[in-house]
Amino acid sequence: MSASSVIIIGAGAAGLAAAERLAASSRGVTILEASDRVGGRIRHLEGFADFPVELGAEEVHGLENCLVPLVKEAGAELIRHETVHDYIRYDGKLISLEAARAGEDLREAFEFVDTVSRFEGPAWTVEQCIVARHMPGHAWHYLDSRLGVEHGTTLDRLGMRGFAGYERNWQLREENYTVRQPYVRLLDPLLDKVRDRIRFGATVARIEWGGPQVVVRLAGGEDLRADAVIFTGSVAVLRDAPPEFSPPLPPEKREAVHSIGMDGGMKIVLKFQHRFWPEDMYFLHSDTFWPQFWTPGNGRGGEAHILTAFVSGTRADFLRQLEVDLVEFALGELDRIFGGRVASELFEDAYVADWTTEPFVRGLYSFPLAQTEPRHREALAAPLGGKLFFAGEATDLEGHSGTVHGAIESGRRAAGEVASVL
């Protein structure tokens, strides 16, 4: 390798963004990717429908972030989605979210979301907070979907303080867009500049960062040396299946890893013979065990009739422990929502994407636990010894954690830190 070489671990959004920034400064960059593809938690299902169905990230939140220039550069097209096309199951009936909002129960839920940034109470979960406020049952169902599942967890795990800390950026996510093309296309402007620097199937077993150079040992025993390493693996990988670090990560880094949440979850893509849901429906907040469904083909002009079901956190863990047939379970939930056996009888095909079982991801995306403080993300992002650097959406310090643009920004930040040292 060159005299000022850098190894980047992971070819997701953060890794590609860091590599593109460093490669532009003529540094020797190698990207080690354990899987056989780029994108990390961005992945789509090809051939299942007459449009790409996203299995991971699929939304662009607002138009004021680093993804928007990439959309234009990639020649992609955004599709705007508004809450006027959202539905909620309310008293056993499907009604529009706007109509439900006029009712007292949902009005309280919306007021709760609107005022969350002013929360200054104890280190509670959102569940504890809404119990203390005697929130009615309908509000619980909506908030479980609107806050819990949207953060990749459940209300009993989501920390109120941490959510309040980045509520302003969360509100910006109300302006949601999907991409007509496969979402991974948005990474093409980055990938095109570093494609020849990626080694696939390169699982990192050990990182020795205490010497004059960093030694990265692969699972097959090969040693690679570099002047700096950027680790972009998820916080769940660092928590549950990290490479061996020598010296070990310092206590404040280990504390941060265990103080930031990242739960398991799954998407189930369901294909039907024809549509049985409202024609204008994009999103459905349900009061059944499965809290969210949406129409991924909305605005794409395809002919396939597809619903995506999403569940996360303790609910996903519970389903896994029950060892139920996930597709049949999801169909049963839809039968209950729409009546009779309409979903089961019209069902054609399904695909399950369980991100918990992905060995190089191990979950959805980071979220604040009750004990999460700003210092934890700062500690997670902090470089070690001028040799070992960290990126990924969980290390974002600007309130964009849990998003693709947060991952990209973190990769660029880490690249700047490396450049300043080298």
C-alpha cells in the first residue's frame, strides 16, 4: 500500500462516502466488504414486481440533506408522499389519518408528537411517558407505529430524552420521498469513483491499532497494514459480534456501544392477485400486533399489487421466539383488518427480509434508549490514537442518526478526521 494508506471497513453508505472523499485527495484507499455487494442496509428485491421493492432503506427525508444532490447526479426521480394518503385502523374501521386526527384520542397523540422536543423530564421511555399522561388506547396504537416502529423499535425501548434531542430533524422527516429507481442507485455517484478499491468477501477478524501502523487481520488469516482504518459497521455488530480490537476499545467507547439502541426487525413483502385496500392508501397504522403496512408501488405506475409489512423491536423478537410462519401471521393480520379472508385468498407470493439474521448488520438502525445521552454518540464517533476512526449512522452527531444521509455525513466526517491526521 501507499505511504498514506487507509482501510475502510464496510461498503455501505458511510464507507463509500468516506472512500470517495479520501480517494479524491489521492490517498491509497481499500474498502473491505464482508458480503458480496455494496449498500449495507440498502437493498432491493428485483423481479418480484414490475418495480423495485426496497428491503432496507427506502425513504429520502426532506430536501435539505446530502442525498438530494446524489439523487440528481444519479439521474433518479423522487416521489413525494403526504400523510393525507395515510390510514389508521380505528374502532375496527379504516379511516384516513386526517379524519382520525379530528377525534380526541388521536388529537392527543399528535399533540404529544408536536411537543416532544420540550420534554425535560426523567430518563423515561416513551411508553413510561404516555402512561404517565394517561394516553387513551387509540393514541397508543398510533404512537407505537408513528414513533416506535419508525425508530426501528417499540415504545418500551425508545428513550424520550434522546428522541427529544433530535426532534427538530425528525420533524423534517415528515416531508418524505421514495425513489422511482432502486434506492441503491443513489450511491452510484460515490461508487463510480471507488469501485475498483473494494474487496468483497473480506471479513475482518482483528484490528491492531496500537502500533505505528494499523494491522487488519482477515478471517482467512491475511494481514493488511494501513496508516488509518475507518470502521463503519453497525452499532449492533460492535455490540454483539465485533472484530477483536487490540488494544481493546476504551471503557467510554464500550459504554457508548451498549448505551445506543439497535433492535432487530423485518420486512415482509406480500404480493396479491388484486388490490383490496383503498386506492389512495400509502401508509396504514394498524391496531393489530403487526403495526405497519404500506404500498411500495405507490406513485410508481406498476401493475403489481404489493404490500410491505414492517415489525421491529420486542415484537419482532417475540415473533421469532414463537417460531410462527411469518407470512401466514402477516396475512392473518391483514384478514383481521380488511375482513374475512380477503388477504389469504388473494395471496400470491411473499419475501421475508429479516435484518436481525444478517450477520454483518444484525438489526435495523440506531435509536436512543432511555439512558442514551449526546456524549454516547460523541464517544462512539471519537477517533482512537489517530489511527482508528468510526463512521456509520449511529455515530452521526447532527441529529440524523437512523438515516442514509446521516450515514453519508458520518463517512465524510471520518474522512476529514483521517485527512487532518495524515
